Amino acid sequence: MKVPPFTLVQLRYFAAAVECGSMTAASRELMVSQSAVSTAIAQLEKTLGVTLVLRHHAHGLALTGAGRAFHAELRAFLAHSQELADTATNAGRALVGDLTVGCFATLAPFRLPRILASLREAHPAVSVHVLEAEHAELKRRCGPANARLPSRTATTSKRTWFPRTSARPRPMSCSPGTTGSPGVRLSRCATWRTTR
């Protein structure tokens, strides 16, 4: 695949100059010097081997036929480049994989539905498995708890949580890990909607 030798910056500067009507207005919009815009467009034209704009001193610029055709294609290209960046950014933030949530069997029907519904909505690529058991079984299968589910024991910001220092048995979570990360802690659910 042959990659064109122009840069995304050159394309952005050209598009801004066309949309603003002059290189000076584009430089203000982009917060760069007018010479940076002019140089980028000149380099773009040299790379393509075609004149894209006619420069009229004190009258802005006018597109050539090639410039109009290039600009028409460029708008879609720049929109797609933003979608591409958004895809990469969102993919890096998405949670993917398996999460096992351990909870006391007596608490699960009352506490987990809302948490799990919020989790599914926020992270649809996470496959959640629920382990309902008593404290000893949860501890054996999950190890130390990474997070606590709501309780009446302590209140913080209108949410109730077991304090980490509590001597009472408490719900636990465990995770075999997720794709691209060492594990998911239920503590990441702190921003998800819980009982209030």
C-alpha cells in the first residue's frame, strides 16, 4: 500500500484556510502563525504536484478546480480521522473479559441487580459471573476482597459501604483477569449506580 507523503497537519491547515477564506483567518482559528499555514499549504501543493489555492493579496484565497475536488474529499477524510482517533481512545478504555463477583447469598438478591445492570450498561463486553456463597467459601475461592458492596455499616457520599477495617464478614469480589489488563477490581464500580 502506497502512503501519501503529506501530513495530517497540512490537511487540517488547508481545510481551515478554505473554510475561513484566508490563511490569516485560518491562523487565528488554529492559533498558529500565518506563515505556518502558508508553508503547510505550499508543502502540500508541492507534494501533490498541483496548485490547490490561488492567493490574492488582501483578498484571501480562491480554490482551483483541483483544490475544490481535493477539499470535497478532504472533509470526509478528516471526519474519518477523528472517528479513527475516537475508536482507538475508546478501545483503550473499554473493559473486556470475565469478571467474577462474589457476594453473600443472603445479600445478592437485594444488592447485586442494580450493580450488575449498571455494569452491563457501562461495559457490555464484560462477562459477569456471580458467585453466591457464605464468607468462608467466598474467601477460599476469591482470596482477599478488592471491594465492598453496599451495607448499612458506614455512609459516604450518600452511598453505604463496608469499611475495609470492619471485622464483620463482608461481600468480596474476585477476578481471573480481563483482556489487556491484570484484573478488574469491583472498586471500579464505585462510579456505577448503587443503592442510595
